[in-house]
Amino acid sequence: MFAMASHPSPKRAVEIPVIPDRLYFKIGDVARLLKIEPYVLRFWESQFPQLKPNKSGTGQRLYRKRDVEIAVEIKRLVYGEGYTLSGARQVLGQQQRRPDVPVAQPAPVSPAPAVKKRDRVADVIARARVELRELAGMLATPANSVSAVSQVHPIRRKARPSAVGHGSGSLFDS
């Protein structure tokens, strides 16, 4: 189920708008630019930690150019590439960790990078399997069993106080 969230569905053409060179944009300006409703932007703010517009003293959202670029990328991923919000969040997170991939620029579509990425993932999984097998083998050896460990480090138990009073042997002394 988790893997499905990051797989895109068939692509649809999404117009990437030209962002005017301004310091701040109001939510209505960004909504018109992206051709979406303002409530969609407010919802995206709650779903994408990367999208954090400033707020004026009156509570008006003020988007910087970087925020608008992120909103454009979210729209491209969700509406154009067909990602779910969860999948788009993962893609944006990966793009932030890799500064060489510009935001708001469509990624080139060619099978070669996908094959390379698949090979890298397969290598990582193969190394993890080898390490897990080694760990399982180490855990299965008698040197790591409970009896061998208890011989090296014997379990010392503290004396427990008697639960029954010192009187007649009854819980209730008369």
C-alpha cells in the first residue's frame, strides 16, 4: 500500500506558469497564478512542511518566490504526474536532500536513470540482506545464547522480603 502512494499514474499536461519577480505574493495571487482555489493552498500548507508562507501582522499569508515555486512543483507532481499527496511529499523531500535537482523543473523522462536507480536500490537491498544474514548467524551461535551469557554474567537476584507477617503465618493477625 505504501509503495502505491509514491508511484505516479499516467501523466497529464500541466501548464507551468511564469512566476513574476516580486518579493511577496498574497494567497489569492498564488491561487490565480496556479489556477487553483486558495483553500487548496491552505491544505497543501498542512500537508507539505516545505510550504511555509510568512504571515503579516493581520494574518495574511505572504508567499515568497521560493514558496510559489514549491507550490508549482506540488501542482505538477499531483495534477501532472499523478502522485498522491504522500508520494509528492516524498519526492519533494528527496529533491530537498539533493540540491542538484531544481524544483519546478520537469524531470527528464528517460528509461536510463530509472534503470540506474533500480540497480542502486537492488545493490542496497543485497548488502542489507548480507548484513542481516551475518547478524542472524551471530545471534544463532551458542556463544550468544542465554545460557552462555548467564555463565559469564550470572544473574544475581536480590532477596525478597517475606510477604507473610512474622506472626502466626496468617495474613491477618488477630
